[in-house]
Amino acid sequence: MNKVLVVVESPAKAKTIEKFLGKSYSVKASMGHLRDLPKSQFGVDVDADFSPKYINIRGKGDLIKQLKEEAKKASKVYLATDPDREGEAIAWHLAYLLNIPVDSSCRVTFNEITKPVIQGAVKKARSINLNQVDAQQARRILDRIVGYKLSPLLWRKVRKGLSAGRVQSVAVRLICDREREIAAFVSKEYWTITARLREKIKSPLFDAELTHVDGKKPEISNEQQAGALVDEASAQTWIVKDIKRRERRRNPAPPFTTSSLQQDAFRKLGFTSRKIMMLAQQLYEGLEIGSAGSVGLITYMRTDSTRVAVSAQEEAREVIQDKFGASYLPEKPPVYAAGKKAQDAHEAIRPTSLNLPPDAVAAYLTRDQMNLYTLIWQRFIASQMSPAVYDTLTVEITAGRLSYRALGSQLKFSGFLSIYTEGKEEDDTDKEKDVFLPELNIGQELKLYKVLPKQHFTEPPPRYSEATLIKTLEEKGIGRPSTYSPIIETILARDYVVKQEKRLHPTELGFVVVDLLKQYFPDIVDVAFTAGMEGKLDEVADNELSPVQLLRDFYQPFIQTLNQAEEEIGHVDLPVEVSDVACEHCGRMMIVKKGRYGAFLACPGFPECRNTKPIVKETGAACPLCGGGVVERKTKRGKVFYGCQNYPDCNFVTWDAPLPSSCAECRAFMVAHKYSRGPVTMRCSNAACPTNQKHSLPKEKAKSTTGKSKQTAKGGKKTIKSSTKKQSK
């Protein structure tokens, strides 16, 4: 009897699913898309209602032939590509290639790769949803129109190799607008005044902050005003005016969506959005877990929903009851509302089985897989637990015409905090710290210990990190869960944005392109317009809007604007960065250019003078092998390392950042080393030095070196590694 053929997207998923379905099924992988628009041409017939011209992707011919042969032999073919619009489009292309009627029961979808779900999904096969295919195709054509019509304009007017994406351009605008907001920000001075009080001499001290003067909020803008209020407060009698006690509940965060997973994993684990999605894909598709074989550990990782299956909630309640007790269980399983713009097509991201806690699978996962799985596990369990409860105390205190307020908070019941707390941005303050206040009574007189004025300055909004950019894109309705990571990858790869100390900074090129688009193509970089387009694509998926009408409404005004821009825009000269390095061939001052592997120095006399050289960043350290200077270099992938400036005559290299200080024992330079998720340490660069051990690094120095260097020597014991490996220039 011929087997039933099931086609999925990845081989890892195929291996896991085949185990669940048994010997009567054959599971093959399409390796993603098999057909697409051609790269060498526009590929869309605008006059024929925007008909796309699909071709088989180069290099996929043998795979297509193999799948066709398997389909001919099979008794039935199921298309089990990912459960989203892109997966629906891939299934539609597969149906075309394998000659399967799209209205037949050939489409299988599932949110998790577990045996009961996979077996149940096959029994509930449906036809291909052509509305979802139309929505995905319309998105693809919109992106093709912008990319293939607007990008050549940038090549001609600005610089070759540029691209203008429909969604990525909005992301670059957000980053550029934030940078300009920071540059225009005018810092203002202000002061706060805190009184340090106690009940009586030798009683514990507590703080109260000035809130009102004569019943009005004070505006203290300079030291003189602050000093006058300090002098006045010091001469007053301090009386407790009012006391308010209440109980405050802090609810758990909902289980992860794609966006919240990327944000929290960035903050807690330091992973990039690309790495997060790669690891999540591995956990979803299946990993070898001992005798259990290949097991999918989490549900589908591209989702904007916080919905959870009833069976998963019941399983979570059993785990919570067993591990924490009945008091940690809410009366009813919590229900979290989806965002207004959420498609809510799939469940939230959660473990597929709570019988596989992190410690049970730790031996089979890499460290990064384990860290992400643990994060998903803890977040899901916490989302099903009772709120944390705080006892709060607010004490109003008067000192003449001055009003002060003391706030106390004590954690009464930990609830979900027993297992999980959300990650915070570096500039977020911790508002959940326990603050002790003594038992006070209304009318009680207090003793003043000291009045402490403090100077502050208003600060500009922080630059976007990957986490905060993704959060903003989601809030504004820009892109969808599957697009957040590619957006960030693209704008970094195109040199519109650079990442410095985990923050996104626009480049000069980014400013130039965004300004040009804002002037001539305001809709392309308009947040509301782009978000509205996402809503229209949703309408296409719901069969409420014709995809042809959507494309026609976009295309005609776009082409008119494109033609106008072609006539009006002259060549845009990018600012030239002149270095202080003279060309040794012709004497001209060399300029900074951007190449495939980053910035380098080039002679402005090109083509007469073709001299180029790498940009050298001095470290101030002397090479321990030859005495030459140690300089900062980068690999072809952009990773920083340090090597002797006399390369190739001297082959000294190290991943650790040299420090200006020297070892007291052997006088070799010290290096900074950052362990993964650990503290920055410094030690002697001489592996043979008897003092070659960890030294604590001053906090300010640690901050300046964190992320710049990593040790590759096994065990972290060697800081000097002589090598004949060619240094990247």
C-alpha cells in the first residue's frame, strides 16, 4: 500500500512529525519556498491586474523533482507548511507544483509538534485558504513595487547598492526621528528635596520627599531655591498628618507573543532578535531528547496572540498546585486580552508539555537553547499563577507650609514572582523594591535627621534598542510577528543603522535616505499609512477587500510620485569623512569609505591613486611578542579582536581588550575579559605571569569595555594566543 505524503518546510520538523505519524506516512521537507518572483526582473504584470510571474527558485530543481515523484507514488498528499499566511502561500505553490487541487482537503495546520496534535491535525485537513494566499501575495507584490521601483532611484541619486523597503524605511525613520529628538533636546535643571526622618533618637531612619509648598507642587530650578527650602525645613516641627494603608496587587504578564519574547530575551539574555527566532525555531521543530527521540518543545513561535488552550491551562494548574501550593492558583485560569491589531491566529508561545521542565531536558539542549526554553517555561507558568500582593503605606507629613510624603512597600505574597519577573531596560527604575516604614500615628511628632537636596537634569528619550524598536513597531501596527527580526537585520546590513552598546544609531546614509523619502515619498515612511496598509492586508485575508483594488490604489499615486522625483532630484552627495592619515603615495588626506566588510581608508585621488588601508584604532598597548603597537581589528563578520600592527611579520592576536594599565609583576599590559553573562574581569596578558589571575575591574572601566572583547581560549585561561591565522584588514 502506498504511503501518505506529508510535506513540511524544514527537515528537522519532518523528522519529528514522521515519528508521530508512523510507518504509513512519509514526511518530506520543501526547505521553505520553491517558487518566487524572479530576482532579475520586476516579475509583476501591472496591466494584467498585477499578475505575478512566478518561477522555480534556482537550485531547487532536484528537490522539486523528488517531491513530484513522491507525490505520484503517494495515496494522499498533505501540505503541512507553517500555520501563517506565508505558510499558506507556500502550500499553494506546492499544490501547483504537485498538481493538487487547491479545493481538496490537502491543507494541514498545527500550533505545536506533539503526537496528539499532529495526529488530530491530519484528521482535520482542509482546503487551502485562498484569501490568506491573496493577502500574502499582495504583501509580496507591494514590497516588490517599492523595492524594484524605488531602490534604483536611490542607486542613481545617492549610492549604488541601496534599498528602500516598504516597512524597513519606516523603522529607519523612527530611529532617525529619535536621534534628532535627542540632538534637539535641551536639558533643564531641577532639584528634589528629601527629608531623612525618624521617630526618636537612634530609631531607624526613613525618607520622605517634598511634594507641596503652600499646597502647590514645587518647581525648584536652581541651587538657591533648593537651599532656601532646605533652611526653612530645618527649622520646622515635623508632624504626621495622614496615614493610608492599602493592598496592591501586581498581575503576571501574559504568555509570550513573538514581540514580547524578543523583547524579554533581549533584556534578560542579551540575544539579538535574529538569534532569538533561530533558537525558537529549533525548539518548535524538535530536538533529540534522549529515548523520547525528536520532540517539539514549544508551540509556534510567530504569533501575536496571548490565547492559551484550555488543556494547557489545566496542565499548568496541576504543576502550580504540586510545586507551589493552592494559594498560588487563581480561582479561574486567567484570560489575557489580545491587542487591538492582533490577528489572534495561533496560541501564545508556551511549552508543548509541562512534563518536560527545563531541568529534565537540560542535558540535550545547548546553553542558548536551554536559556530560551527556561524563559518561555517560566513566563508561561507565571502567567497562570496568582498575582503578587504588596502592603503599601503612604504617610503625609507636614513641616510648616511644606508637605512631605513617605512611601513604604512590603511584599506580602510573592505569587507569580516566585518563578518569574519581566526584564527591564537599563534606564528603567525598579519600582518594586521593599521600602521599610516604621509604625506611625497621625499627629505624631518626628525627629529630623537631615534634609538632602539633590540636583537633577532632564534627560532626552533613550535611543532604541532592538527590544524597544520591536515594541514600538508592534504598538504602531508596523509589520507582523514574522517581520520584526528581518526588519532589524536589513537596516543594519544596509548601513542605515549601526549598533553601539546595544543601541541603534542612524548613520549619515540613513538620515540622507529618510530625508529624501520624507520629501518625495511621504507615504512610504509614514507610520500611519504603513500601519493602515497592514490593516488592509488583514481585510484581504478576511475577504473584505479585493487584493487587486488594494494594489491599484497604491500603485498609481506611487508611480506618479516616482516620475516626479526622478525629474526633480539631483545627485545627492553624501558627506565625506576626512581622516588625519596622509596617503603615502600622493600625500592627500585619506577619506573614510564603506565596503563589504565595513569602513576603510581610501585615497580621494581615485582612480589616479588607488591606495587603500584598514582603519587602525590604537589601544596604547605594546605587543608582548615584538613590542609593536596593539590595534583593534575586525573579522569579516564584524567581530572585534586585537592584533599587532606589524602583522604579518608578527602574528600576535587576542580577543581580550588591552587596558592601559600594566601588570605590577611582569609589566605586560592588562586585558579585560567578559565572561558570557558574567562580570568583566582584568588580568595580566602574560599567560606565564604568576599573577595571571582574575582582578576586579572598576565599574566605569567595565562599562566601557563590555561587549568589546571575548576570550576564545578554552577554559578562559589564556589571554595571549599566537596564531598564523590571517588577520582581517
